[in-house]
Amino acid sequence: MTDEVISEQRQLLIGSYFVCEYSLESAALFNPSIVPHPDQSDLPPGALRFILSLRATGEGHISSITFRTGIIHADHRIEVLPPAGFLTEPRQIPKPSYDKALFERKLLELGLTNEFTRRTMDKFGESFALEELRVSLEVEMNQSPVSDQNAIRGMLALAQSNYEVQFQPQQQLSERVLFPATPSQRNGIEDARFVCFQKDDGSYVYYATFTAFDGKVILPELVETADFLRFRFITLNGPAAENKGMALFPRKVSGLYAMLSRQDNENIYIMFSDDVHFWSERKVLLKPMFPWELVQLGNCGSPIETAAGWLVLSHGVGPLRTYCIGAFLLDLDEPGKVIGRLREPLLKPNQSERQGYVPNVVYTCGALVHNGELIIPYAMADHATGFATVPLDEVLAAME
């Protein structure tokens, strides 16, 4: 016992021990992407409401996705609204439905198709629920030889990696957190690149590519939402769906989905597919050229459509593992063609941004253009997040 007065800070620490509270953003809040909010009502003239997604890292270096909302005003002033005091995980949809043909194609891509998996899948109609698969596999597990156990585990792992979650409408966006929920995500959901994607019928959906990390293996995965209330997590498959930094174009190009990627930890690649879930072929789009990017090149989010072409922000890694943000331009109709490139970085770490979780890093997972201004949310030293703005015309004029 002590008569010492306990400070508020220490009271909060003691309380967190009692409730076993996990602080999702205690280590870092970084690697942001930005998209227009689906609700643009009740705004001042010329303003845009946005959603900022962030990589939140807590104890044990476990990363999740958290959100902020804000407004870009007509004079380019950026207002980020204060977050709520608590974060809440969503409710997992108990019986997600799986498309049989798509599931079988994914099994084939994973090398799991054999007599056992064919026999199991033949029991289902055009779609099936997770519980149906579990019941069927439990029956088979007792009757199948040991050689089929790997296929059983693989089918369950694939099903569990494709799931849906639901938040409640009364929860503010800053209260919502997408925390790792599957074996492939055990150690983190990293670097989500959100994009507002225009579908063939003119409607919009939000996609985000992200890196799932289980502590040993990294896997690119996809999440889809129309309203930031219900999220659908989907595996990405095919020989080209590997490594980090996949970023989807905001619409189809010549009838195909288009994606930027980084398969070899050095160059930027471009890929095309008729199915957003499957990526089979890739080709090199851009190689390191300047000193500040000689170690590695990668994208910094989805391409931005402009009248001049597809504007892509890139990250370059140079001496002393310094990360800078650059930019290049792709042809609108033939995005496999580079038509412009910055010789110097748009952003590089200044003295106040060099200290943090990882030093000498500025990085973003997505920007947008509003009223002729390029708005770049960016991470400083993998620790905190800020904003940079620059007239789009100035960026395009500096391209070589």
C-alpha cells in the first residue's frame, strides 16, 4: 500500500494491464493511402471528403488497418477529423458463400487438385458455405489416407483466407479496425493500397491490395468494400501474384484489369488479367536509373488518371537504405509504355523525418488529385504520417 498520488498516465497504464488492452497504434501509424469518401454530402463548395487508411503497428510488430476521415478544402487546406477514443473489430460473417468454379480454379493454382479434392467438390452445387465444406472434410478426414491430409488442410486454409466481415453503421470510421484474422495474416496486414475502382456499369467499388504476413511468408491479398462497413477478403492467385507492392489501376484498360507489382525486389512490373483474382503474366515496366533508386524501385499506390496519362508515384531506395518518393507517367491507352519520368525525387526525408521506427524513409500507399493539386499523405520514418501537396501541372512539367 502507498499513499502516493498516482498520475493519470500511470492509472491508464494500470487499467490497461487489468483489461489486457492491446494498443493497435502504439508503435507506429504509417504507410497511408487516400481515396474519396463514398459520402460527399454537406460539404463547402469545392471541398472533398476523404478516407485515409493507415498501417497501425502495435506490440509484437503486428500490423492492422485503421482509418481516419477528413476534408480537402477548396484552397487545398487539409483537415483530418479527430479519431474516436476506441477501436472495434467487425463481426465475421458466419457463413460466407464460395463460388464453386472460382474455388476449384484456386485449388488448381495452388497445386491441390487431385482425386480427393475433385470428389469433395463434386458434392457441392454452384456455391457452398464454409460450414458445408467443414462438415464434408470432417467426414473425409476419418476415411481418407494420410496422403490426403495436406489437401484437407489446404482446402480449409483457402476457405478461411476468403471471408467477409461487417461493422455496424453507428460505428465511426475511425473506430473500425481490420485486424489479422487468418493464418496467412497472423503477423500482420501490411501496406494496404486502396483505390476507388470504376466497374463496367459505371458504379464504384473500393479495392485494396495488401501484404499478408504469417511471420515467415508474405502473400499479396485483396480486400473489397462498397461502403467501408462490409469488407470481403479475397486471395490473389496465379504465378504473378507474389511479393509486395501490388497496386490496381482504378478502372479496366482495353477491357482488362491492370496491376503494378514488384516481383524481384528491384523493378516495377505491369500485369493484365481478365479476372481480378488471377494474375499469370507480368513484364518489366521500369528499372532503376538514378542514384536515389539504384537499390530498388516500387510503386507508391494505384496509378492516378490524368489528361496527360497515368501518373504513378514510385518509391526508390538508394544509398544508406534511404527511401524517396518519385513519379513517372504512363500512356493512357497503352499503360505498358512509359512517357515521362522525374529525374529527382518529389519527396525525400528531411532532418526532422529521419528519426523513427525505421530511419531515412518517406513512403506512401496512395495519393489523389483534387482541384489540380496532387495530395500525398506519406509516412515519416515508418512512424507517423503527414501530408505534402504540389500542383499537378508542376509535376507533369518536370517529367522527362
